[in-house]
Amino acid sequence: MMALPPVADGAQLQRLRADEAGWLPAGRDIAVAHGYGDARLVAFAAGTNLVAALNDGLILKVFPPFHRGKFLSERATLRVLARRLAEVATPELLHEGERDGWFYLIMTRLDGIPASDVWPQLSEPDRQHLLRQVGRVIGSVQRIPPGELLTLGPRWSDFLQAQMAGCHARHQRLGLPQTLLAGLDDLLQEAAVLLPPNPQPVILTGEYIPENFLVEREGGGWRVSGLFDFGDVMAGFGEYDLLGPSAFMAAGHPGRVRALFEGYGFAPADISWQLKRRLLALMMLHQASDPVRHICIPDWPSKVRDFDELQALIWPD
């Protein structure tokens, strides 16, 4: 039996992922141990962890020791969401375990096409239709009680405090335009008032972006058919999960923004300046926040002079 090698950080994990011979035999041993001795393993080149298909119907996901938190989050989310979403599928957790200090899950593989393969070719009406569905799915997920996710942390108030503490340094490092960086501390002071420190916690994936959901044909258009990849899930303030589709998909188009908000369940009266200000603050505080690279509005830094203008650009009336 081949052992999974030690890795110290993400860079070493990336090198191992690129070297299939360095880890796939251990993955095959895991498959054999769970009764899949005849399975054909095909490694995925991309991803945060080590991932391989077992034939066409199963997925093996292997987490290094320093990603134990992601393993716990993914496992808990698969349990909590199991068969509870009427409109979309999530993977069914079949097996879990530990090997050589690493952690693994075996789950069913979902049918569908990655939305990232489809989104660039969609017409504007189809994009709005899909965004309305994304908003609806977010709302459906958030109506499911978080269950054991509440025991994993971080608590929303602790998460918010930590993100605020490191926010300025993060965005300075990532190259936020100086005109915005100069106003960031004022925005964070607003956030401390606008954002509820202890909201009713809901399930947050943080990643409703085209790479993390599947679509399939429905009539002449497309529908959201599946959700996957739950390593960063936590419980907290629901509006946080509107950020991914706002930045990557709505991208400042009024019709798309309206479709996302309507799907989520906002009435026209809910779409206020205060809502947009909360979203702007959360966008800067998101655990993956990188506005320069993640706001998919061409050359957006040249179009704004301050956060008021950025807010109006991302979420126009």
C-alpha cells in the first residue's frame, strides 16, 4: 500500500496534485478498501484538494491535514443538505475516513455541465433567467437549518471581527486602487453599524459562482441542476452569499441584479441603499475578497472614484 506523502502548504499540495503517480495509487487503495476495486480512477487537474473520479458515478476527495477544517465543513454540509433541496441535487456522502493523517470522502458524482462552461455563451435573457434561479437556490439552502455546521465555527461575530481586523492590510496587498483604499476605514466603520453581529445563522457556501454549480438543458434554456464543493461553508448572515453571483455574474447589469435579488426573495422595497451598502461592506470582508480580480466589470477601477460610485456600479438601480 502506498502512503500519502506529507505536505506542508498549498504550494506542495499543488505540486502533488500535478504528480498523479505521487498520490493516485493511494487513492486506488482507498477505493479498494471501500469495495471499488474495479473502479477506474481519473484525477482532476484543478481544485483545492486531491480529487479523482471513480468510474463515472463517484468522486473521491482527499484533504491534507492542514485542510481538516475543509474536510469537516464538506462532510457536515453534505449531511445537512442530503435530499433536502427539491430543485437541485447535492452529492450523496457514501464513505469517509482517514489515511496517513489525510482525510477523505467518497460521494456520488452529479449529472450536469459546469455553469462556467456555459455562462460565456449565454444570451442576456438566459443569463438573467439563470441568475434568478441562483437567487432562488441560495434562498432554499438558507431555509435549511444549519445543524452540525453551527458546531464547527467560526461564529459569525468572530469571523466578522477577524475580517475587519485584517481588511485594510489585505486590500493594500492585493492592489485595491488608492482612492478606495483611502476610504476603506470609513466603510468599515459603517459596516460595524450596518452589519448585524449576531444574525439568525444560515448556511453560507461563500461560492455561488459558475465554477461551483452545474446546469442542464430545460426546454430552450438552462436550469441550475446541482451544487458541489462545500469546503468553505459556515453559518452566518444570509446576504453574504449574494456576493459571488453579484461580482462574477451580475457584474453591474441592472437586469441581472434585479433577477438575482428577485430570485432570492427581495421585494422592490427591500432593495435599498442600505442593503447595497451592507453588500459592499461584505464584499470587502469576504474571506476570498479580491475586488480588483473578482468584479467582472471591464476596467472597473477607472470608472469609480470612491465607494459610493463602486456601489452604484455593481448594484445599479
